[in-house]
Amino acid sequence: MEEGRESNVAEEARGNTPATERARRHWAEKAATKVVEWLPRSQVSKGVRSPHFWAIVAITAILGLFYYAGRTALTPSGGFFAEGVPHDLHRTLFLLPVVYAALTFRVRGALITSLAFLCIVLPRTAYSPYPEPLLRAVLSVLFVALVGVLTALLMDRIDEEREISRRLRASQEQLVYAEKLTSLGQLAASVAHEINNPLAGVLTYTKLLARRISGDAIEKKVALEYLSKMELEVERCSRIIRNLLDFSRQTEPMLRLVDVNQVVEQALAIVGHQAELQRVEVIKEFSSSLPKVMADPDKLQQVFTNLTLNAIQAMPKGGTLILRTSLENGLVRADVQDTGCGIPEENLSKLFTPFFTTKEKGSGAGLGLFVVRWIIERHKGEIRVHSEVGKGTTFSVYLKTRECEES
């Protein structure tokens, strides 16, 4: 019964989109992206300095020679170059340089190449054996020019889409970073409290050591013991600050083989003190035989830091936080489970919606889970949620192993 309900909740949280539909859409978008990236960008700014310009000139010149080859003694009689071959077939070949010019130089290139095409075909109308040769030539040029202009307009639209996509990716990266800083701000107070304790200990031992040295009443062994304790406390402060700096640093996305257990441990190192302050017991159930995944460790750490922090905040009066990793159907599964207040069923479908939050005003912008899902989807993974009011919530992250991606 619980499995069925969890499945229904997961489907609702994911927008009721079937897995096969999402996979088909993913591969279609990926193929379209590859095609768009392969298409050339506008070379108008380079003009005659572009190698594409001279390639178009060469193709146009060669086709012009073909067009008049039947009137010279350099070509054999009959075949493709014979006068009996329809002129329309010869003229159709000029689509190649016109479309090429449209792809690289857009509308200007298409129109200039079409004008050159018109200059090439007009002289032949004087001795063409076909009726209405001038009209036929002009119609051919207009048709080719129309195809070229439409191609150029399509490329302009693709360029606009490229720019919009680039700006969208930049905005999404900024959104991820902003949410990271928001999480960092929520940790600031507890981190200050956490660092204050060891610093107070260091100060106490420093004063005690100074007092006993001034009175010549301290043994070398006792002094070394005081210094050792001070060193441990300072290292503790340094470790906390280092973890926070690593978490807040904005880095370029970089995929590599990642141990999910290690990433979860690093996330726990950042928010572990918050769990101690709220009397939350942390239980780690990590699989020792977990395969590595291809991922960006910084982004993945942000996911688990956010989920773990949310779980701790859901237990203000204490509770149990379970961090669990396992291998399920060829996928690496990581669970963040709490025994907090749970999420009402009417809010489950809104969890991953931007700016939706049930926290008090000023506690968050409602972007955390939205960013989490965005990061997971970029890693071709999936996130599911199961919650019961009064019993707690479990967020499950599914990531493909390296072997699964290669297959």
C-alpha cells in the first residue's frame, strides 16, 4: 500500500510525466541541440576575409562554367553538358551556393548570390531554344532567391534561439549560485555558534597556560597537553570554515567520476553542527559497494546539502536524520529521510515549483528544491519524494552509474 502511494506521490511531484515520454523528449532535444550547434554562425562581419566567401565564389564559378559548357569545344557532345539537357536542371544546381551563402552570410549573402546567379543566366536567354527564355530564367532566379532568403531567416531565428538559450543557461547558473548563498546564509548563525565554542576553549587554555608559565608552576608535559588541545580546537574551526568556503565557491561545471557516499559525507560536514544544535541524531547507512557516477561533485554536494538542511529544519524539536545510499535497478539511490512534521498532500505537487515555500517569511526564497531538481535533471537523474504528515519525509535521488550511461 505504501509503495503504491509512494509511486503516486512521485508521479505527482514529477508532473505526471511518463518516463518514456521524458526520455523521448530528452533525446529529441539533444538531437536538435546537436544539429543547431553544427550549423554555422553568421560570417557577415568577416566578409571577404571569410573562407566561406571564397568557397561560395568558387562553387558559383564552377557552376557557371557547367552552365555554358555545352557551347564550348572543350566538352564532349551529349551527356550532362549537351544543349538538349533542360536548362532548368542546370539552373537548379545554383541552389547550392545560394543556400550556402544564406547559411553563412544570412539574407545579404542569399540576395547577392542570387544576383550573381541572375547575371550568369541572363546572357544564355539570347540563344535559348526554349519558349519564353527570359521569363523561365527570371522565375528560376526568384525561386532560388526565395529559398535562400527563407533559409537565411530561419538561421536568424536559430541565432536568436541560441542567444536566448545562452542567456537562460547563464541565468540558471546564477540561480543555482544564489540558492547556494541563501543556504549559506541560513547556516551562518549556527556556524558562528559552532566556531565560538572551540575559540572559547582556545582562549581559556591560552590564559591558563600564560598564568602557569608566569608562575613557573607548569611541567613540560602539561604545557604540551594544553597546546595539543588548542591545536585540535583550531583545526576544528579551520575545517568548518574550509567546508563553507568550498560550498560557497562558484565553479565551472565539470563532470567526473564521483563517489556519492563521499559527497553526502561532505554535505553532512557542512550542516552537521546544525543537527547537533537541534538535537538531531544522524544515522548513516551507506552501501560499501556503491559504484561511482559521472557527475559534477560541487553541484551534487549542493543538492545533498540543501536536502539535508531542509530535513534538519523540519525537526526543530529534535529527531532522527537517516542518510542512506544503495544500488537499485542499476541506479545509485541516495535517501535523505527525516522524522519531522511531514508535508501535506496538497503541497506535494508544488514542492519543485519556483518560489513556493512553507517556511516563515525571510527563511527562504522557495528556490531550493527547484534548483535541486534542475541539477539532478542535468545529471540525467531523477528525484522522488514520499511524505506523511506527522511521520516525516524522504527525498530519494536516483543517478545513473557510468556503466548504465555507456549502455
